[in-house]
Amino acid sequence: MNTPNNLIISPSTLRLTQQEKQLFAQLNPWGIILFARNIESPEQVHALLNDIKNTLQRESLVVLIDQEGGRVSRLPKTHWRIPPSPQVFASLFMQSPQRAKRACYINNALIGHELKSLGINVNCAPMLDIPQKDAADIIHERAYGATVQQVIALGEQVIEGLHAASVEPVIKHMPGHGRGRCDSHFELPTVEADIDTLSQIDFAPFRAFNKCSMAMSAHIVYEQIDAQLPASISSTVINDIIRENIGFDGLIMTDDINMQALSGTVAQRATAAIHAGADVVLHCSGKLDEMQMLQDVATPLKGKSLQRASSAQQRACAAMPDIDVNALYHELNQLLSTHA
């Protein structure tokens, strides 16, 4: 079997076009990420993933999604529930930490079951960023709390809940996006905090889960670490901070390289990320012309990157265990209705 390349890419719509089949086969990506544009019904998702597997000549496939809950929910309500926002559990935690942790665990076990039933085996969650007072709304709205202890407590439940359904988490946005005062989808955030402050607060949740198999890097400049380059393309941040300070030795994927926080062509961004030490480049738009630009960047995974990718894939592709879904739904509704 051919060794997959250092990419995660996305289809443009509900079905693969003939052009996409040709390009996907050429790019041979390690993984596929799905968005709402790719999801209509359970039958359609199964057909799409089977088509991709046939195109890539793979029996098993790493399939990612962002299913955090609340505003970041990719499965439409026509067939699936919209999971509660992380803010629901953050709020409940202020009243009853134990109830919040149990509810968060159940919610993510159910998310995992919903995903795994579709053939999706990786969830880009939990978001472990700790928002500061002047942080962008996009971080506040998705955070599990404003303290290290609370984010770790609820982040653990997200991870364990997903694992209960044999879905692998991706912790994000390493090494911490909580001080970003703008949305990196549209512009480049910069952080002035010193490394001691960052290490004690921002890096702490990631250090707590540094044995996880995958993490997503942040498009954000830490001026006291590397004033020139965003973390995703900074060898200093990836090696000195993520690998050494945080102690993370799992697979590092970039956040979407198409986000406007980065500059240059898609190929230049991807090349910079790989040279900086990222294992895999994430490209999310599904635009054929942009993916075609990645053909020169796409190279087979090797060395430590291949080991990390293989380990993550093995865990993600494990069989789904039995879960008493009805009992969990009932318990979750009780926990959340008591809170309401």
C-alpha cells in the first residue's frame, strides 16, 4: 500500500466529481475533512466516504470533522441533533462541577457515536484555549471556561467521551489562542504576553493532555517567542514550545492554511508549515484550483511524522463499541434540564 502524503483535504460538495477523483488520487492525502457542504443524510455520507476510499484505494480512512457543538456543528438538524455549545457546560460548571463534567462526558460520547456511525473517526475538539478579557468573540463563544483548572476538567471529559465511541480527538489551537484579539480566519492575531505567563496559563491545558495523538496549531504570532512568524509556520514555536515546553509528541496538523491570517500562496503556506515541523497540512476550502497547487507540496509521510500518523490512524479506525444511546440521551437531558 502506498504511504499517504502529508495532507488533509476536503471535497467541494456532497459527491466527488470526476476531476476530484483524479486529483485526490494524485494528492493521496492522509486524511479527509468534512464540512456542512459535504453532509446531507447518513446514506449520502456513507456513499461519499466509500467513493473516497475507492478513489484512494484504502480500506480504512482517517475522516475528520469539527463537531464542537453550538455554532460549530457540521451535522445538519434535518437528521441529527445540534449538540449543546461548550458554553453550556462552562456555565453549568460554575454551579456544579461534577454535574457539568458528567454532562460533558455524555454529550461527547453521543457526538462520538453519531460521528462513528457515519464513518467519521476524528473530531477536531476539544478547543482548549483560555479566553482573556479582550479576546475575540470566536474564542469566548467556544471556550470551556476562563481558568486553567476548568478548561482541563471539561477538556478531559470531551476527550474521554469521544474515546468511549472510538473517535480520536484533536486538541486545539496549540499552543493557545485565548489572547487573540481578532479572528484568524480574517486577520493575523498577535500576542505580547511573556513566555512565563503563557506557560502558566495558555500552554497549561495542552501540557495536561500532551499524550493525545493529535493537535492543531494556531495561526497566531507570539511576539516574545517568534515575532516574525505565526505558530503554524514557526519552527521556534513548534520545536521549542510545542515539542519541548508542552511536551507534545503526537501529530501536529496546521489549522486551515487557507485562513487569511497567513500570507503567500497556498503552496507557500503549506511548504512553510512542513519546513517548520508540522506533520500534516490541513486544507479545508474544497476548491480544486487551490488543491492543485498542493501537488508539489504533497510528499509521503516518513520518520516520526509517519509514526505519529500511523498511531493516530490506528486509534481512530478502531471498531465502535456498544453504547446505550437512549440511556445517555435521557441522562444528559436530565442533567441539562436541572441546570436550565
